[in-house]
Amino acid sequence: MPSGTGGLDGLPCHWAPGRAPHIPELLAPAIVTWVKQGPAGCGLDRANWTAAALATYLYQTRGIAVSERTMRAFCTKHDVRPYRPTYQYLKGDPDQQEAARQALETLKKSHRR
């Protein structure tokens, strides 16, 4: 093809490969397992993972230093949400509910007087 023919359609677009990831893909299953187990499953005294805590744990266990932002991007890429609720809502104790109901009724009656 002679030079200058084809206009803009004749100019191919080549994207640079980009920077290599800081967290190797080989560690993805391990990090996902950490998140699923929770910090307590990894021997830590925490209720929930945060991106910063995961980054710190990665450095402590594997010697790879990454920022909180890098860890957050990694978690997003791998569909991992490190923030999990620490509680589970269960129905309240019926006896305690009844005692509270009676205490409220007593309080309402004394307030009316």
C-alpha cells in the first residue's frame, strides 16, 4: 500500500501493553481465599478486611508491597468484596421482647399520669 493512502482508516491503532501488575495473578486464588476466610481465619484479630489490611497482610506474608488503591483495584478485578458484615440478624428472644413490651407499656402508663 503506498504511503498516504487510506486516510485515517489506513492508520492502525496500536495500544501499549501497559504496566505489569504489582500483584501476580498466581496469588489471586490465595488472596480470594483470605477474603473468604476472613481475618480471623488468617489468625488476625480483626472483624473485617479492608483494602489497606489486605495490602499489609500481603506484605507480611509474601513480601509484596502494594498500596491500598492497588489492592482495591485487584479486588474489583477479581469480584472480591473485602467488606463483609460482622453480624447476622436473628430474631430476637421472644421472652426479652415480651419483657421490653411490658416495660414500654408501664412507661407509657406512668407518663400519662
